[in-house]
Amino acid sequence: MRLVFMVEEPSMKALLEILLPQILPPNVDQLIIPHSGKSDLKKSIPIKLQAWQSPKDKFIIIQDQDSNDCKKLKDDLKRLCNSSKNDCLIRIVCTELESWFFGDLAAISSAYEKDVTSLSSKRKYREPDKIMNAKDELRKLIPTYQPIEGAKKIATFMSLEKNTSYSFKMFTEGVRRLCISTPQTHTSPSTAPASQKPPDTPPQNQ
């Protein structure tokens, strides 16, 4: 089996290259396809899915929420996947990649040798998925932070189990379930009652 990750930007690719070997079982291969922003990703999705020649491959589409409505954004991505014969899992990063980093303050501290773990006592950082402009917030703490280099440095120390970002947890759980699930499209809205979802459909990001 192979999982194909279509991601919004190179910094997410840098993160996944380090984290995926810790998430995926040995018999699952990976391919990460970075894009140059949201528009490039959205243009690429239907083209690649329709032309894809390996029906057993499964796709994971990852995009930042930023200021968009999460459900509407997911529905838009779902429509782009409708023509695919491959399994597709959609995951929204709330609100952007740096929010996942704030979910693991110990990793930031280790990566930059600056203790920022005390921020966990502040309300603003208790729910990292709600931090607006997380990239700017991280640069206030770490002025030298650069997205691609920073993703590599922080990912090296990130804990899969202790991260407090809900969307990060939904990403890791969804990928793990996709590795063992039966063929189907995993794009049903997160607002649907659990009783209405297919048995093997992983929960969607909120």
C-alpha cells in the first residue's frame, strides 16, 4: 500500500518527512507532493486524481484553515475529490502549520534551545488550534524561525501522543486508520452524527 500526501506548501512536506516514519507501519509507502499555496493545491487535486494510474494508492489532502470556515473548506476539497477512484482523506490544519508546533511547546523549546513551556499556563496557548496568525506568534517568540527549516527542527522533537492540537491528533489518527481501512472515500462532513458515518470512516477535523 502507498499513501500519497498532497500538501499546501513545502514546510508541511518537511514536517511529514520526519513524522510519517513514526506513524506509518513498515508495509506502507509514502509519497509527498508539495504545492505553492492553496490555489496551486486546488488546481492540482482533480488533475492528479483523474490521471492517477495506481488505484490502490490512497490520498491524504492537507490544507491550512487560516481564516476560512472549516466545514466549507472541507466541502470544497471534497468536491474536488469526487471524480477519484482512489480513497481520499481530507485533513484541515487548524489554523495553520505553526498551530501544530504550539501544540508541543517542549519541541519548540528543544529545537531552539529556548524554554517556552511556561506558555502552557496562559489561556491563549491552551488551545493551539485557536491561535490566530500562529506563524507570526511563533516568530515573536523565535525571531529566527523560518518555515521549512523550522519545520524540520521542531518535527525532530515532536511527540505524536502529547501534542495538544486537536487537528494534529485528528490527522495522525486518520492516517493510521486509513492504513488499515477498507476501500472507501473518507470525506464525510465532520458535523454528521457518528451513527450516520461508514464504520471505518475516521473522524474529520473540527
